Amino acid sequence: MAEVIIPIGPQHPALKEPVNFRVIADGEKIVRLELTLAYTHRGIEKAAESRDFIRVLPLLERVCGICSHSHATVFAKGIEEIMQVEIPPRAQYIRTIIAELERMHSHLLWLGVAGHEIGFNTLFMWTWRDREAVQDTLEEMSGNRVHYNMNEVGGVRCDLSPSQVRAALARLPLLEERLKKYVAMLEEEETMLLRFKGVGKMTRHEALAYGAVGPTARASGVACDARHEDPYCVYAEIPWDVVTDTNGDVYGRTCVRIGELRESAKIVRYCLEHLPEGEIRVPAPKVAPTGECLSRYEAPRGELVHFIRTNGTDKVERLDIRTPTLANWTSVAMCLAGQHLADIPVIVAAIDPCLSCTSRLTVLDNSTGTGGMITFDELRRRNRARWQEEERT
Amino acid sequence: MTDPLTEDVVAGTMSTFGTVEHVRKNRFRITTTPDQIRDAVKTVHAALSCDRLVTISTADTRQAFELHYHFTGQHRTLVTVTIAIPRDAPELPTMSDLLLPAGIYERQIHDLFGIVFTGHPDLARILLNEDWPENEHPLRKDWKPDGKTFYGGTPPEGR
């Protein structure tokens, strides 16, 4: 049969974000994949060159709605390295706690999406409900569900109060219990076994050759993890393990992410229990000396790299962002070849592609059933009232 | 995991290609020339067992375009190979036949800086929109958006 070009996207019901695939297929088999990612380019690298370090952090959080803390942390730690600023231990711990909570919410989100892609919507409902516990913790700590805005050059902006730490610790047992359930499901749930096993397989050698990063690479037995290779924050001093798997398929990537969820819960618990006292920030200079830094960070989707160059002013000379999804596209294109058309959604979803995300605030009041947009001041007033009530109890 | 690379090993292997710098604890930088870049990358890959290309970073220094090829491997040492190419003739050989992941990074650099990677199988647009004008490379330092040029998207009224 002759080869057929099937265009998918940029607007397509099966895609969560705009991307364009041209799938070259022979019958039901995929021969090749070509892709265009141009639909969400916002010129952030260029915009970063015209903002000072205080204004650039909120901008960088908006590179991605899921791993917003990753982008802010990797940039802040790069600038701190150039300025030779040492941030206080408490700030390091708080950065780590937020980073691992972010990883948990991202992986739970992914697990739900992967379930949805194989038509297993119960899993989607379960994981997204559990994710709410993580989101609530993040919201309590930072005031926000998506863009936490915790970082600044020299430390973090918000301290954790004892009641926040208690509330976060109180939510962990439920999550740990649920994670055990997902581990058990991986072994016996037939839908997951049938649709994940053997799909999108990649050997260790291939994962290295295609430059895969994050859970995608670790599922093929490549133990690459920036937290281990180039430790930052407190990863060098706390107990945790790099999770790898040898299956190499979508099933392996699921195993790795569920394993990482458990590791993250462990790290969050450890950091909350061992949170050192002290300052949360040091005053950092307004300008950075001329310098250069390659800042590496393990985002939920894999290694995130910011190449930062400064020129002695309060702005960056150049900021080069390499997101993990860009690194993983090559592996997707390669491991789709020879697979069935029906497996495209789950193979693509298995790298957890993140093109860009935006979010708006809508509030639904459960007691009155009314909804709509509210002003920021009103939100602040409501939050303050809730805090005061919680501090009393 | 293996032991980190030492300065002696990196300098011994790479000094034929140019200066070797020990940037910080586990980071090395080799500054070489565009003619030698392919051989330098092959050597880093084979002799220093750097099996992963982390990324290719680019910067416009106003005198030249700098390209930094960052590699790492099981030894957890980051080795960077740096070259500078002239701004008026931004051309260099592709690395995508040696290292598959370089292909997508080169497409991105071509899009944003207009650097041509000779021998690349498909140097098509990847980040900028498809109706973006030719020969406009937004990350070049001398690039300024021009009010008269149409940069794609929905055309303004009356055009």
C-alpha cells in the first residue's frame, strides 16, 4: 500500500496543546513523523533580555504552567552562581519542598492524562482528585495553585509557618496510601497492562542515542537525573534515590513516574520534618558581574537547562532555555516508527509533552453555587480570612 | 556511575583542538575552531565517553555567534565545546549525522539566529510561525521589530 500523510493538529481533539504532526503511514503502521511546534512561541528568551532580575522571574514562571517553579529556580540558582551568593539553608529546603510538590502534581496529572489517552477515565478521575491534595498544599504555602512565585534571587519570598508545615504533613499519609494503590494497579490492572506494555519501546542504547531525558530516559535504564549528576538545593544531603526501570516502554515510563511520586513524597516529608530555622533570603546585589553559567535542573519532565550570560548590568545578556520536551521530541519521532496509528496519543503523552500552558482564575462558591471571576483584592481578603480561621484552630 | 573526569584526562585528550579550561568543579570548556568542531565532538563522544548531548546553546556577542555544545555522561562531568563563527557568514557543518538529538537543536538555532548548518537533512522552521518573514532572526542582537513588516498571524485591517 502507498504511504499516506495524515496531518494531526495543530487543533485536534486528541491533543491537549497545539502541535502539528505529519504522520507518514503505511496502512495502520507509522513510517515517519514530522512535527512543527511553532504555535505557542511567545519570544520569552528575547523578552528576558529587556527585564531586570526581579521582573524576569515572574516572566520565566510563565514559560510553563506546570513546571513554573522549575524555570524560576533554575534561573535564580544560575544568577546566584554568577553573583556568588550563597542562599540560606532554610531557603534551599523551601525550594526543594516546592520543587518536589510540583513534581508530584505534575506526575499525578500525567498519570491521569495517560489513563485518559487509553480510555481509562476512572484513573484520570482518581489521580486528579489526589492531585488536589498536592495543589492545596502548594496553594497554602505560596498563595497560588499554578505560578507559585516563591523564588527571588537570593532566596525565597515566603516563609513556611508551623501551621503550614503541619497541614502539609497531615496530607501526606493520604497521598502515600493512594500511591500504594497505584503501585498495586500497575501489576494487576489489565487495561494498563494491555495498552502500556510493549508500546513505544526504546532500548537503553536508543534512549542515549536519541538524547531522551527525564522519566523517558530513566524508563530505558539510563540513570540520568540532574539532581544526582549536578546536585543543587539540598539533594546532595538528603536521602533519596534515582528511580529507573528496564522495560523501556510506556509501561516503564509509568513505573518510573509512580516510583518518583513515592520518592517525592519521601523527600517532601523529610524536608518538612527537618526544615532548618533561620533566614529565608539574603540581600543579593542588583546587578550581576559579567559571567556565564549553565544551570541544570531536574524538572518533572526531565533535565531543564538555562544557559545564562550576564554583562555587568541588572539584565541578562542572553538566556537560552532548553526545555525537556524539546529534548524528548527526537525520541518520540524515532520510537513511533513501526507502531500503530492508534498508539500515537499514548506514546506522545508518555513523554508528558508540555508546549505551554496558560491559566485563568475562576471561582466557584460551593455554598451558594455561584461562580465567575473575582478581583485579586477579594481573593486576598478571602484567603486572609481563611488563614486567620486556621491559625485559631 | 564512574569517577568524574580529571583535568589531566580532559586536557590530555582535547588540547590538540584548542584551549582547555577548568570552569568549576565538574565543568570543562574546550574552545576550538569551526574547522575542528566535528572532530572535537567525535573525540568528546568517543574518548571522553560523553554519551549525552545536553544542549547546544547559542549567544550573539555582536562580533560573532558563539555555539556551545554541552556534553555529559556517566562520569557526571560536563564538557563544553565552544566555537565562534563570523556573523557575516554564519555557516558550519551539521552535527545531526553524528548525534541525532543535535538535529532539533540546530533547527531551533537556524530559526532564531539564522545560522546555517550545512548537511542538515531538514532545516525547516520549528519555533517561529510559518508566515514569519524570511531573513528575520529575532534573537540576533541587531534585530529590531519593524512596524511596517508583517510578522505573521492575522493581518491587520485594510491590508
